[in-house]
Amino acid sequence: MNPGDAVLIVLAGIAAGMINTVVGSGSLITFPTLIALGYPPVLANVSNNIGLVPGSISGTIGYRRELHGQRDRLTKLIPASVVGGLIGSILLLSLPSDVFTTVVIVLIVVALVLVVAQPRLSRWLAARGHSNTKVTLPLCLIVGGLGIYGGYFGAAQSILLIASLSIFLTDDLQRLNATKNVLALAVNLVASVTFILATHVDWAIVGCIAAGSVVGGQLGATVGRKLNPHVLRGVIVVVGLSALIHLL
């Protein structure tokens, strides 16, 4: 890795850490960056996943006030995320790499659609006016399914999580965002442990993304809420489309 690539990956890590904390889909910044630099897709995905864990921890700490009083909720949902993340990471390592390359093209398209549709989805959820504070079995199953998705690839996992939580639970959006951060961290953490134990990891990539994502996680928890969401979505879409072009 040359110094220019390292700087670029650190900057991508900062952007991803911030975006993951605020809304999700930060992997649509880091993963395409690694692909554009010539790294193999599976290696890029594995190293990216591990590198973003410190940023997820940073963002979760930044939202610690919103986590107050959510212990019972998290106790029920975290196991579903852990099991899902383990299954997804095993699938990534078990299936041929060309399968991942094909599947990831579809997943990036889905993720980009979700990024663009997120404002409308949020308005729809707000207009539903439902009232429920209990964690239900269907929600646990959905969270587990999203854990599988997150363990396998992960881009836009957080958007899917916040949408599911908003549908099934009545709470302030910032508190649900804090819950989302913890669940995404659980998925990424268990997947990272699996990857470290079972496959090759590029630790230079991990170090650069980790350094950037920690800074980005704190920025997301402090000033990230004030940034123009249209600008953030625009950056994500442009970078994601560049990855699609490269993969195709």
C-alpha cells in the first residue's frame, strides 16, 4: 500500500464512520474505494468489515445518552443480531468468491435504492402513528435476518435496521438510531471475529479504515446530525455507482 492509497482509505474511513453513525450505509464509501484501488472483492469486504468495528464502537459511545433505559430491548435483540452475523459471515467464507462478486452487485443496487428512498420511508413511518414499545418475535426474526445480510456484506444494513425498528417500536428516532448502532456493531463484531479466525485479512487496510472510522464515529455523533442529508446521500450514490461500474 502506497502513502496515497493509505490517505485515501483513511478519508473513506472517516466518511464511513460518520455516515454509519448518522444513518448507515458507510460501507458504500469504503468498499467501493477499496475496489477502485484494485483489491479483490472478498478481501476488501472482510478487511472493510473489521476496520469499521472501531468506528461503530465510537459511534455507539457517542450515542450513549440515547441508550439509557434500553437494556431490556437490547438484551432481546442483540442475540438475534449475533446469530445472524455469524451465519452471514460463514456464508461469505463458504460460498465461492465469484458468487460474492455477482451477489454484491445486486446488493449494492438494493443499498443505493434504499439510500435514495430513505427520506420518503422515514416520512411514511412517521405518518403511521403506531404505538408499541415491546420487542416481538417478528422483530427478532427480522433483526436476525438483517444480521445475516450484514455478516455477508453489510452496506445499508443500518438503514434496514432503523426502518424495521421504526415499524415495530414506538420511540424517539434518535433512541432507535442508538439501538441500530448497537445492533450493527454486534453484527460487525461477530463477523469480524469469524473473518480473523478463518480467512486472510489485509491489516494495513484494517488499520487505515479503523483510524478513520473512529474519528468519523465521533463526528457523526456530534456534528454529523447538522450536515445536509442530501449531500451525504449524493456522495454515497456517486461512490456506490462507481463501484458498480468497476465490478461490471
